[in-house]
Amino acid sequence: MGTVIFDTSMSLDGFMTAANRTAEEPTGAGGQRLTEWAMADDERNRRYLADAIEGLGAVIAGRTTYDTSLPWWDADGPSGPARRPVFVVTHEAPETSPDGGVYRFVTDGIESTLEQARAAAEGKVVCVMGGATTGQQFIAAGLVDEIQIHLIPVLFGSGTRMFENLGDRHISLEPTEVIETPLATHIRYRIT
């Protein structure tokens, strides 16, 4: 059974979107700064992303992440030409989705979503990506093995905080990898 990793880019002050989100700027005003590392020409970031996609078996995303990211992802999803399946946690499947797309809509909860993603991943990594609400649900339910943060050198001051709504218990983390680049510090933690 593959590792389940929650993965997100985050500002130094703990926000995974900036304030003032709109349809045109789903990560908020200036929030695209959080994803610049993945698009840049820095060889270390490119290798990091390529290695992550190589080990990836399936992706889990929330409906908001799907809706706001679809214009960039199109039918191939966030893994691009690798076309890893994307399981979208939702209350209701959309009426349309890209023809030949990698998307599967799951309406019966996060446990079912994870079970389906694990089966599709065939022992590879299942990545719970992006969305604060979805990430918080998976972490709070104890369904995540590792947390991977791409820490971006920017302070947003406000926006969507990632690590809220996790309950009152402490979650102990053990750092397993740190890779520093000019645009992001990639930190991977094992939940102990």
C-alpha cells in the first residue's frame, strides 16, 4: 500500500492562498507566487517535480481545487502528460468534465475516495493536494502518512490558512527531507 502524502505550497506565514480570491485569481491577489517554483527553469525544482510525478500513482483533490485548476490542467490533470488519475472529493459531480479526462468524482466521503485512489495507484504514492478543506479533513481523520510543504519566501498577511480545523490533538512530525532552492524550500515530514 502506497504512502499518502498531503502536498501544498504555502507562504512563510502559513497561507496557501492570498486574500481576495476571484475566478481570475483563484489563489488570491498575487497568490500565483506559490506555484512559480513549479513553472520556473531552476533545475533543482524541475528535478524535484519530475521525481514526484514519477513516483505518483493517484491524486486526490477537493472540488474547489478541481473547479479553479481545470483551466490550467485540462484533461490531463495536474500530472500533465503522465495522466495520473485524479479523484475529486465532492458532494455532487459536475454536469460536464473534459472528454478523455483523468477525473473521477467521488460523492461518498474521504475514506471511499482514498480507497479508490489507493487501488488506482497500485502501490505508488497517493497525493492529497492543495485545497485547505480537503487537506484538513484528511489530516484530522488520520489518513495522511506524510506532509510535504513547498515553503515560499513571501508573507501574505492574510488568505486561507492551511493548518486550522485539525482538532485539539497534537500531531507530531519528523522531518525526512529538506531541499532548498531560491523559489521554494521543499520540506517533507513523516507523521509519527
